[in-house]
Amino acid sequence: MGYRWVVLSVGALAQGTNAAVFLGLPAISPQLQQHFSLALPQIGLLLGAVNLGTMIALVPWGVVADRRGERLVMTIGGVGAAACLLSVALGNAWIAGLALLGAGLFGASVNAASGRAVMSWFSRESRGLAMGVRQTATPLGAALTAAVLPGIAISAGIPTAFVVLAGVTAFVALAVALLVREPPGAIRASTEHGLVLKDPKLLRLSLASGLLVVPQFTATALLVPLLHGHRGMSVTAAAAIFAVAQLLGGAGRLAVGVWSDRVRSRIGPLKIVSVLTACGFVLVAALDQAPLPLLIAVLVPTSLFALCWNGLAVTEAGELAPEGRSATAIAMQNSANYLSAAVTPFVASFVAVHVAWPAAMLLAAVAALASVAVLRGQRSLRGVRHS
């Protein structure tokens, strides 16, 4: 049974490396803006290309993972993502946008396939913790990227930063190929998967998840521009605050995962976290011009709540699936996330620049409350479900 932790560790490493691209890149948005000579909303579109590519490819990768296993899917995806990231270093803004779209298309393999590995190797009683570990790798990867990548981008340039990302991604793909395998007796899916995608509970969960991504990516995409461009903090200091928020968000994913195991519910904790997220963004909007230490004191825990919910939704999606279909169900839930993630950076940036920064924060709060309304009356399954 100890090998399951090896699989979880490698899957979490792949998840964190993928997060370095779709969550960590906003930490160098000022350097990207300068390098490509783009406005802030255009940077939102550039960063959103990763999420758009991921959203398009998630369900196909999930179906393949259910039929062929997670090792093949994550290895191919990792190698492809590394090649695309390397291409960003070689081109202009248009080439970078297409390459980031490709990085999302290939990187999507990690999201569904590593989730299937957790569902296969861990029982329901410990999946909250295990998925919390996997999901914690996402903000940790973003935090490490925020701590390291701005320095690389400033000292060596944007192309070098993407070469480094490509190298790390390729290394992790090799680790997956060598170390990940399915447990004995793992069930592979048949050719039918339509019923999974039409499950009304899964559809509601997916919609609620997509709404919760609005505050998550508002916090992720706008934290550095808010503190640096809007309030005058240095890029390095703003990136450090971003990193702290990501680290705390990672710890929060572990905590809510354990919480959900103990109360035997994913939906109940998910609703509570959503309400706390909404309250936090309302406070951030109200404190827009408050002294900077006070704004940061509210912004950091708000970012924590906005980041910590994801593992609950992913675990619930996997547990709603029939045998052998967890990757497809997780991919469905994640598709809504990435559709929202593809548009949120641009929309939030546009509202912040052309309306007001508090308006962008209030938009995030409304989306969090809407997710609670969508999940009204829905409860987690208490029986044991298989992957």
C-alpha cells in the first residue's frame, strides 16, 4: 500500500508543474506586458490561452485515461507541453499565444489523469486528504513560480524563463513514465462515457465549480497588478505576497480535505468556503483605498479561501462517477473550471481598468454566492464508490 504514496507524490509533482504555467505566469505579468508590448487586458487574454487550451482538451484526455491508463496520458501530455513552452521563448506575442494554447491542450492531460490515480489508489475514507495533497501542489507550484520566475525574467529575460519552465516540465514527464502505474485490479472504462457527462449532479457541480473559479482567478490574475500597478507596491514585494497567498491556499486545501473526510461530505464544506470567499471579496472591495497593510491583511486570507475549495469539487466529481470513469467525470468538472479560467483574467482585468478595482472584487463575490445557490439541496454520496 505504500506505493500509493509514490504515485500520489509523482502525480502531485506533475500537477504542481502544470500549475506553474496556468497559475504561476501571472506573477511575471509586468515583464510579459513589457516584453510583448501589450496592455493589461491583452495580457489577460494571453494568460487565458493556457486555460482555454486546457478546457478544450480535458474531456478527451479523461476518456483516454479511463481507457488506457494515466501513465501514458500524462507522459505524452508532459512532453507536448514542454515543447510548446519552449516555443514561447522563440516568438512574438501571437506565437506565444498559440504556444500557450498548445501548452494548455497538452497540460490538460495531468488534471484528469492524476485525479484518476488518486481515485484508484485511495479509498473514500482517505480521498479527501489524498486529493488535498494533489490539489495543494497547484498553489505550491504557483507559489514557487512566483518566488523564482520574476527574478529569472528580470535578470535573464522572458525567453529564458520559458526555457526553464519547459525543462522542468520535461523532467516531470520522465518521472511519470518511470514511476506511475495502476493498482492491481484497476478497472478500465468501456467505450461508453456519455452517461457520465449527462449526470445532473455532475453538471450542477461543474457549474458551481466554474463560478468558483471567478474569485479564484480574480485573486490569482489580479493580485500582483492590484498591489503593484494600482497601489504602488514593488513588483518583487507584490510577487512575494502572491507567493504567500498561494502557500496558504495550499495549506487550506489540505485542511478542507481532512475536514471533508471527517464529516463525510464534500458539498457541505464547499458551500461554507464559498460563503467565506464572497465575504472576503466584499471586504477587499470596501478597503480598496485603505492603508496598504490593512488591504493586504484582508486580501491574503481572501485569496486563501478562493484557492482552497478545488480539491473538494474534484473529489466529489470522482466519487459521482461509475466504476472506471473517474477521469472522465473529473475532466468534465475541470472543463467548467478552465472555461471560466480562460475568460476571467480578461474580464476581471477589463472591469478593474475600465470600471473600478472594487467592481472587479464585487464580481468575484457575486460569483461565489451564485455557486452556493447552484448547489442548494445537493449532498455528497455517503456510500463507497470506485474509480
